[in-house]
Amino acid sequence: MRRRTFILWFTVLFGCGSGEPYDLVPVSGQVTYEDGTLIAAERITLYFHSLAPPINAKTHPRPSTAEVEPATGKFDLATTAQYGDGIVAGRHRVTLIVRGTENLPVDTIPQHYMSHETTPLEVDAADAPFDFKIARPAKAK
């Protein structure tokens, strides 16, 4: 028991790994269709693409990912460098990838949500928790 406690405290104090040189912020939220119903999928992954400027030519903010629980539409952990460490502070464009059985893509959301260049979702990390409302594609109605 003492060993587990020591390992836990050591990890918290020294091994949490910040997103240096960027600050990381924990986020949570929910993803549903605009009418509040759940998106039919086996797997939904959110990608947070930071709009923070690079510090120099070699130091750019890393994107973050969060897995959504399809049964509830909720997510509570986002990962940038280490599991659950959060997203880079500041503004982000958010994209979604939706997969069905056998991890194959499904078209239950419009294509423009899948690209950071065309997604209409833009958030500030300080505004978490997020409530993402996704339009239905014509096929999913």
C-alpha cells in the first residue's frame, strides 16, 4: 500500500508532464445532434486543433484528442501529451471522426465537421464544459 501511495504521489508531482511550453487545461462536455439526440456510432473521437501561434519554427502546439462515450455523448478526458492532461489553453477548431462497427467510418455527421479547415466548431478552452451540437446530414434524417 505504501509503495502504491508513493508511486501515485511521485507521478503527480513529477510525472504529470505539462504541455510545456504551452499550458494545458482539462476539458469535458457533450456531443449530440442539434435536437439533443445521440449520434449513432460505435466510436466518436474529438480532435482539438489549437490556434495558438508557434513559439518558433520547431515548437508548435500539439493537437488533442478526446473519446466520446457513444451511449451518453459525453467526454471528460482530453489528451495532448499524456493521457488526460487536457488541451492547450486558448482557442481551438474542433473536428469529429465517427466510426461504426469494425472501426469503419460512418456518415452520420456532415463531412465539414471532419476537417479543421471546414469545421464550424471553434471553442476557447476557458469556456469548458462544451456542448457541441452537430447538424444531421441529409442521409441521417
